[in-house]
Amino acid sequence: MDKYSHWAFEITGYKVTIHNPQEEKEVIWSAWTKFQSEKIGDLIIGKGHDSLHAVYYNYHNPKDLDKKGYDMLIGY
């Protein structure tokens, strides 16, 4: 595996929200399947990097597992 680092960057892609731990695997798997099958990456113009990223962010309440949720963005 190659190791690389870069400063702040922008990612354009497909975003999903995971609302609770029980649906986590299904939502993430569905998002990857959709991204690949619909070739969403091919629709992104002006990619900043050639590498595909999955960014997890916007954690709703990491201290309360009943309200656990976050967003995931797959893109370039």
C-alpha cells in the first residue's frame, strides 16, 4: 500500500447518512454498490486527486450510542 499525505482538499461524490448502528453495514454497502454500479465517479469533473476516498464526518452524538449517526462521502 502506498502512503501519501496532502493538506486540506475537497471531495465531490456521493453522500449518505447513517442514522443508527443497526443499519450501518447495509447503508455503507449500498452506497458503495451504487457508487460503483452507477459509475458516479465517472460523472465527477475536475477531480483533485485520482485516488478514491471515503470520508466519515458530522458525527451526530458520539457519546450517546442511541443517537449515534454520521455522514459518509465517497468520491474524488
